[in-house]
Amino acid sequence: MLKMTHLSKVYRTEVVETYALRDFNIDVKEGEFVAVTGPSGSGKTTFLTIAGLLETFTGGEYHLDGMEVSQLNDNARSKIRNEKIGFIFQAFNLIPDLNVFDNVEVPLRYRGMKTPERKERIMNALERVGLASRAKHYPAELSGGQQQRVAIARALAGSPRLLLADEPTGNLDTQMARGVLELLEEIHREGATIVMVTHDPELAARAQRNVHIIDGQVVDLAEDPRFHTAYTAAAGQVRG
Amino acid sequence: MQIRPILATLKHHKAGTLLIALQIALTLAIVCNALFIIHQRLAHLSQPTGLDESHLLVIQNQWANKPTKGDISSLLADDLATLRKVPGVANAYATDGYPLSSGGITYGIGHSPDKLNFVSNTAIYFADENALPTLGLKLVAGRNFRSDEIGEIGGRDKIAPQVLIITSELARRLFPGESAVGKMAYVSDKPSIIIGVVERMQTPYVDSAMAQWSDCSTLMPFHQLVTPTNYVVRAQPGQLDDVAKRVRAALYAANRLRVISPEDGVKTFAQVRAQAYKSDRGMAILMASISVILLAITAAGIVGLTSFWVGQRRKQIGVRRALGATRHDILSYFLTENLLIGVGGVLLGGVLALGLNLWLMKQFEMARLAPGYVLAGVVTLLLLGQCAVLAPALRASNVPPVEATRSV
Ligand SMILES: Nc1ncnc2c1ncn2[C@@H]1O[C@H](COP(=O)(O)OP(=O)(O)OP(=O)(O)O)[C@@H](O)[C@H]1O
Ligand SMILES: [Mg+2]
């Protein structure tokens, strides 16, 4: 479903070049639920934005659903984002001027879907996340957990094959976070591929597979010496 | 399209939306009335006098020493002879006034001596047998004056001409459907015979209040023995400027006891025309300037507000891009948004335009605004809006999708 080989991403500013990702390799199979963890600044968000075609990369290869994406133009990338990918952001990113119904409708409109089908999909998605009764509410009138569920409904409405979530529970308390995770698990059971970035080891543990990123590279937790150093240091701090 | 959600969004930005819509409405109301006024003034300005203007110049001559009526008779004859001898002069005659001279005599002309029962107003021009060839007036029926028909009158004498030459417009009013030549008409208590009809000769007045009879003029066969006297001089082709330079010197050389104003004693007809329509032209320029300024302010307002909105919505533009909007989708979002505000503005503006016109009609006797002007204004403002919004909308369409992941 999602395969990156020797991928690199360099951010260039006038003074410095930052390698956000380097020799980055990952292979997420269709139907997998992968949790991505790693320290702050390690490149998790960068990986997700490239995976979701929000950004281009500097080197290497990226095959999405069997297609090499570096050759695609802007319109083709928009179309893939719209049809194959669902995004869930840490900050929810609902459009404040639109009510819940209209927010969920946004990606469907860009797909040029007819009104009755749109309506049906929106109401189905809102029912899935348990917010059908809030369709006319505005984001500001909802709790954080509810807003994130609207965002999930928005990602779901288009029936994407791949769901990308960047710390979807980062702004939520434990109970709301658990609710959101249960929703993601349910979506996963229905066949979607999910890649979720999280800081929370408990949530990460519930995924099928964990991928750890350090310094822009995927590392094997068991073997990487840097992890041991980090781990030891952390352990030392706790002891001290 | 995405009209419903755009309207929903605008509901949350009422102040800016209303401000721009109102600005568009006011601009439309003022601009289409201004356009209308400009067009009317220009039409007014381009009304033909019926004269062969490009070959004419006029001289205003003031006699010194208060000459008597008898003196003026010979002074006039001498001057006309002098003028005809100036190289380049084709013809000349003396008169009290001429089209666009803005002052003159007005009579009622009708079928009976009853002064209250006239058919039409008419401007009166004193003329002799040289008037028609000098002015280049086109005789469409009858004949010109003969030299033996030209009489002399003083400033206060009663006027009772035996023969008249009138314009075709006046002839149509007096004798609709018939030839006026040979018929009688009254400008005094005695009847006058119409001997000729000229195609066209405008009155001295450009005032819109007298526009209804601006082509109703009458030529009377008199030399008016008053001071000042106007001479109308026809130059030979290509000689007008030279003649204009020569005539003053020639007249002074023949007789020093006169005043021909150094500023405007000698004027080409082009100068006469420019002077007569100065206020029309000024009004047209003023209206055009106001329109341009208003349009510029409205465009600037749209650019400003849209730029502000684009800045404010960067994040949600990124989110839309992330959710599958193409650049074109974003561009069309802002163009559509502007169009919706614009349509609201022009609907209101159309009503305001008609209201303003009604008020102008009442206050300044303006004509009723033709719907074409409102339509032209509507199209102009909607296009202006789309042009103004283009730059900020393009900027919006260049917001990268990754903007969605950036924290605020
Ligand atoms: N637009 C950018 N320009 C320059 N450098 C960037 C840009 N975006 C990210 N980086 C750099 O790339 C590296 C990876 O950043 P990224 O946001 O992917 O980390 P992250 O793992 O998501 O961190 P966090 O857990 O704090 O969200 C960081 O060093 C960051 O400073
Ligand atoms: Mg991040």
C-alpha cells in the first residue's frame, strides 16, 4: 500500500539544510494498522505529510498503492488525496465557519459527488462517530473529542483506503483519546490501512505494528544502539 | 458549485461582506448616473450647429466715441468692405449673434399677431444676403435674401421684417407636412413671408432648458446699428489661422476708433465652441474622474479585504488542499465568493441607481436613466470585482497543502 525506499527529505533555508528524513525505508501493507513513534523533531510529521502527498520529497522512491508518485502533477496529487487518503490532524483542523455537516462535506464536494449521495455519506459517517445529532452545530460548540470525531467522519466519508493520523489524540484527555482509538480500530477492522503517529505508548501498543523513527530514519527498536543510549539515559534520569 | 457553503461562510464575516457589498452598491449607483450624465453631455456637445465651422471666425467690434445710428451704418459698410479685402477672406457679414454665442434675441413665432399664441420659440439672427454663403448654411427650399431686402434698425426699433428665412425644424413646427416657402408667419403684429428654409442653424444657447427648440432659428434681413457689432468672417480653405492674424490689424488700419479685445475680440469658431461647452466638458471630466476614483477605491477595497481573508484562512486553505482541493478549486472559491458579494452589491446598487436618478430628475430636471447604463455599470463592477480579487485569489491557490499540518 505504502512503500518508501531510500527516501530523503531536506528542508533548505538560507543558512542550514535540515535532513528531516534520510535513507528512510518503510513498507506498510494493505490493511495494516501501524503506529509511528519517535522523539520530537525526529521526522514523524514529515513522513506523514510525504506519505499523504501534502509535500514532495528530495530523493528516493515512494510507491503509493503501487504507483510511483514523484512524477504526478499537482492536480493528480490532489485527486489521490481526495479519493484514496483520509487525514486526521492533531489540531482537528475543522473549518470554523462551516457547521459539522458542511465540514464533512468538504472532501466530497471536491470529488464532484451528487447531492443525494453526498448527503447519505455524510450522515452515515456522522452516525459512525456518534454525532449525527450535531450536524447543524459549529466546531466551536463541540468538545475536543467531538471535534476530532467530526474530523474522523470527514476522513471517513470519502471511504479512503489509507487513513493518516498525526497524533489524533494529542489534544485529548485519556478517556476521549480511548474513544477515538476505538473508532480507529473499528475502521481498521473494516479494511482500511491506518498509519498513526503517536506519543502515547499505550495507544501505540494497541496497533498491529510499531515503527520507531529517530533522526529521520526508521530504526529497529531492539537493535539500534541509539535507542539503547536514549533508553539508558532516560532510565538514568528516572533513577537519579 | 459550492455556493451554499460559501454563503454560510460569509454569514460569519458579515462586517467585511456588507462593507464591500455596500461599496459596490454605492459605486454602481453613482457611476451609472455619472456615465449617463457624461453621455448626455457628450451628445449635447456633439450637436451640430449647421455651420461650416472650420472656415469661420468671429470678431467682436466695439465702436469708440458713441457713434449715432447713421454713423454706424457707414462704419459697418466700410468694415465689411475692409474685411473682404483681407487676403484669404472669402466672405463676411455683420450680425447680433451666431450659434453658440450664448446671448441673443428670442421671439415667439406663430400664425397670428397674438403674442401669447405662438407656435414655437425661435432665436433671431440679423443677417444680410452674405450670411448664408458666409456661414455655409444649406438652403433646402426657397431663396436667399436679396441686397435690396436688407433694412437697418437701431437698438430700440420695432422689428417687423417683410421676409424671413427659417430653419427646417422651425418650418416643420409651423407648417407640418407642407412647404413653408411663401407662407406667412408672425413675429410681430405684421405678417412676414417665409422666403427660404435652411437645413439647420442652431440657436445661440447651449443651456439644456432651451434644448427643446435648439434648432429653431430665424434669420431676419437687417443690419442692426448698435455697438458692439459682431462680424462673422469666412476664410478660404486653409487660410483661417492667417486670416485670424490679419483681420485685427486690417480693421485698426482702416479706423482706429474702435476696441477689439486682444483676448477674445477675434475667435475662430473652434474657440467659440470650446467656450460654449466649457461647463459641459468640465462636468463630463468631473463625472469621469469621480467614476474612476470610486471604481479604484472599490477595487482597492476588494483587494484589501480578500487579501486579509486569504491571510486569515491560510490554514483552512491548506486543509482544503489536503482534503483534495486543486489549486483551481481554491481560485474558484475566492472568485465565486467575490461574485456572490458582487451580485448582492449590484442588486442593491441597481435600486440605488434608480433612486438617485429619480432624485436628480426632481432636483435638476435630468432625464430618466436608461436601463442600459445600469446594465453596463453592473457588468463593469462585477468584472472589476473579479479582476481585483484575482491576485489575492491566486495567492490563496498557491498555499501549499502542507500548511494544514503546520501548527498555528
Ligand atoms: N518547513 C520546515 N522547514 C524547515 N525545517 C523543517 C520544516 N518542517 C520540519 N522541519 C524540520 O524537520 C525535522 C522533522 O520535523 P517533524 O515535524 O517531522 O518532526 P516530528 O517528529 O513530527 O516532531 P513532533 O513530535 O514534535 O511533532 C525537524 O528538525 C524540523 O525542525
Ligand atoms: Mg509532528
